[in-house]
Amino acid sequence: MNSVKTKLDTARAELLDLGLRNPLINYKLLKARGVEIVDESPPDIYQILVQDKKTMSFLPKDESAEDNFFLFEDEEEYDSARYTDTKLQTSHTSTELQKRLLNTY
């Protein structure tokens, strides 16, 4: 029984491609494709997409606002509503975002 378990564990390890050729692990944002998501919480995104089975949309950068992203020192300043909406904030303007989404498609 131990031999079968060892063989299965070895086979599973060989199936995983942890090298640089795996685009899911080694992702680079290209000049014209892909979208950079900023100021979001990965666990909250997972909750919305996988567990709640909701769809999300991309929100372009506010062109009038400065490029400031705030880091909170106290947990009391953390606004969870900001991370649990269905809008993914991006670092791209509306026009650039539409071009990048079309090129990615």
C-alpha cells in the first residue's frame, strides 16, 4: 500500500510545472495585452468569484485623481466595503482599458 501511495505522490509532483514556462505562475504584463489590477484583496476576489459565483467588471482609473494608493496603518481604517464590491480597480484609463481588454480577448 505504501508503494502505491509513493508512486502516486511522485506522479502528482511530476505533473506540476513549476518552471518559468508556466504562464500561470510566471506572468508578465505585456505592452498591449492584459490588465493590471490595483488596490484589491485577493481573498475577497476569490470569495466573490468562486464562492459567491458572481461576475466582476473592470473599473478604469479616475483620470482626474492623482496616482495615490493608500496603505492603512491601523486595521480600523480598512474599509472592507471597498474590497467586496464587484468592480476590479485598474491602473488604466477608460480608453486604454478598452483597448487592452479587446487585445487580450
